[in-house]
Amino acid sequence: MRKLQDSDGAIDRSCFHRCVSGSVSLVLKALQGRFVVPDFPTFTDETQKLFSSCRQLSAPQEKDKDGLDCVKWGVSICTVDGQRLSLGDWSSPVLLGDVSWPLVYGVAVDALGADLVHRYVGFEEFSRYDSPFTLNRTGIPHTPLTETGAIVTTSLLQLEAGRVCAEEEEKYDSVLNVIKRLCNKEHANLNCTSYNSSRDSSVRLSALSFFLQEKKCFPDKVDVNAALDLMLQCSSTEVTCESGAAMAASLANGGLCPLSCDQVLSPAATRSLLSVMQTAGLKHNSTAFHFKTSVPAASSSQGALLAVVPGVLGLMAFSPETDPCGTPWRALHFCQELVIRFQLHRFDIRTPFRQVLAYRQWKSESEGYQIMNLLLAAFKADVQALRRYFLSGVDVNSVDYDGRSALHVAAAEGHVEVVRFLLENAGANAHLRDRWGSSPLHEARRHNREAAVLMLQKASDDSAPLS
């Protein structure tokens, strides 16, 4: 194997290219300070202080005779740019429990659409009634995040295009696959011990299912027992704080995993998922938490709390001690203080984070001007201007209203240096087609630009066309 470093610690051009290949956009964001958390070291220091202070918030019964805290406490954070921070017992396995309910709901909405799902389950705030044997005025569960709502939502996964699907044994695998993809394929597995234990003590869920059957809350011909079994499997799925934070960041990123760029859930399904989390994810604490943070969150009695700041970050915290509502109170306090300390509340306007988000909005609105300048630079063979645009984060594959990219223009004009720069340095797509179906290679041939034709032919041969 070739030596990667010289004796003085320097790396050569080829080694550097291999190191950054596939991560150019991430490197550019780092160099330009365009991460959603621009000063991550400061963010890390402040979060560590908050984490340590929350560790000291132990109730008397949680301390041993020497007054020392002996409970587990872990937090992991992942931003929509892939910046990560893990503290404490972040690697301990955590059962999703009730946190799986909004995920199942998201899978159902993604597969069937919100309109169909909400024929069978509402989207109200968490019911104020103490008894789970209650339905709303239309005779359906109040929300997917109650026991009755979760049972009905899970049963909907048996439907495909409105018809009953017979392949029940594959349903959990499909849900687990979605969870794993949201987690960047990090730790997410079925805890068989917990699953078998929950099956032995599922009398309560069986009683609720009989109640729902009597009220005709299920679609016709669904297997209710299979739905209960799937619900218990999903609740018995375990993650770590780190993989859970990646999942939360994917939800904060509109269903697209920031670490793998995999669009797992559609933006519409993700929006619905976060909406029900905001209204009912923390059970009786949902309204108070929403008032203090405006952040969608979900928790379980097993000690997991998943919180999402849309467009910024996601986090998972683990603390087994719960309050009377079944919420891990230490994790709840951490989230509230994090939002206050970094001004992440939706209505905090002039803050560093909001300034970054405003910059992103401005950048989106000015995209038309960027495309115009990009094509003009290609037309004028201004390689230096193209280099500046590329280093400032402009997408060289942007197209105008006719679907023409900078590479189309450079090929038609026969600007070989521009074509070479776009292909070799900027990663331009040689297979893009305009609205007439012409690729840059077609443009070069039509205008008899032989040097550009040879260069584009080589690029087309070296890479497979995009579908």
C-alpha cells in the first residue's frame, strides 16, 4: 500500500483527493462556515456544560447513601449538516417504546397518504381523558400517539393501495428497514427479550383491541392480532442515542438522512409525523413542552426522548427516570434548556441559528440570479468567475427555464477550458438534457466543436448516464 503521508506529515495531491472524494460539499461548507451550527466547538462546550448540570438534577431516591448519582444519562445530537456530538451513556441500547408510534404513523402516511390514514385515526392533541377507552366525536382514536391510535395505525400497514395485504411476516422488516435508513444504518435492531416479555403481558392491548373492534375502528378484514404483534415488535426495537440522533436529524431534514443523502420518508409524510409529535408526542406534557420550546418531541416510559428542531438538528436523550406522566424528566429538562440557551424556539427571530436559516432562504430566492451569472460566465469563457461560483457553493448543474446548464453553453460555444473545468473540477453532469432532449455532447456536435466533442465523449464513457 502506498504511503499516505510524507515524513513531515504532509499528504500528496492524490491522497488528498481520495480523502475528500464524495465529501466535497461537506468540506466546502466547513471552509466557508456555512454549517447550520457555524461555531460547533462553542456549541459543543456549552452543551457539555448543560449536560453536566443536568446530571446533577437527581431526585433523592436516585442517589445512593453517599449522595452520588448512579443513573444512566446519555445524549446525542446530529445536525442536518451531519455535525455530531455524543455525551455520557450514549452507546447504551435504548428501547424505542412509544417513540416508535410516530415512526409507524410516518410509514403509514408515506405509503397510504394522510387522507386515508386519518379516516381511521385523528390528529388532535393528547386526550385529556384518563381512560384509554375513549374515542373522539367521529368515533376514531384522538391521535396516533395513544395506545388505541397506535393499534389502529399499525393495522393500516396491512393495507396496500387500500387493499388488505397478506404478507404479514414482512411488515416488521419493512418498518425496521425505514428506521435503519433514518438512522444511517447504524444500531437499530429488535430486542427479542423485550419483545417476548411484552407478548406475555399484552392483556391491556388485547382489551383495547376488542374495544376498537366493537366500535368498528379497523378497516375490513385486517388481522388485529397481527397488528398487535407488529406494534409490540416496533416498540421492542432498540437503538442507541447516537443512532437515534441520526434518525431525529433525518426527520429535521425533511425525511432525508443527512449522513447518507437517502430520502427515506417523503417531506409531506415527515411534516405530518412532526405535527402529531408536537401535539401529542409527550403525552400530558405535550402542550407545556410545545409552549416552552416549539419543538416536536416524543418520549417513552423506557427513558428515551427524541426531539427535532426542523432545519437545524435532531437529538435523542436517554434517562430511565420518569415523571408521573411517564416522561424522562432529566431529558425533558435538557431539551428545554438547550432550546433556551441556543435560542432555537421557532419564534426566536434574530439569533445566530435563525440568521443561518435566513441566509439559506435568501440563497434559495436568489437562485435565479445565480443560474443567470453561471451561464453568462460559461458563455464568456470566464473560468475564474466559474471557480468563484463553485467555491461559494453554487450548483454547477443548475439549469435555466430551458433546462440548459453551464456545460450546455460551454459546449455550444466550444470553450474547451470551461468544459474541462466543469467536468474535471466542478463535477458537472455530462448527461443533463435540456427541454429539447439535447445533452452537452449533442450541443458540441451540432456546432462542430470537435475538441469539446472529444472531451464530452470521454466523460460520457467514464460515467453511466443518469436515469
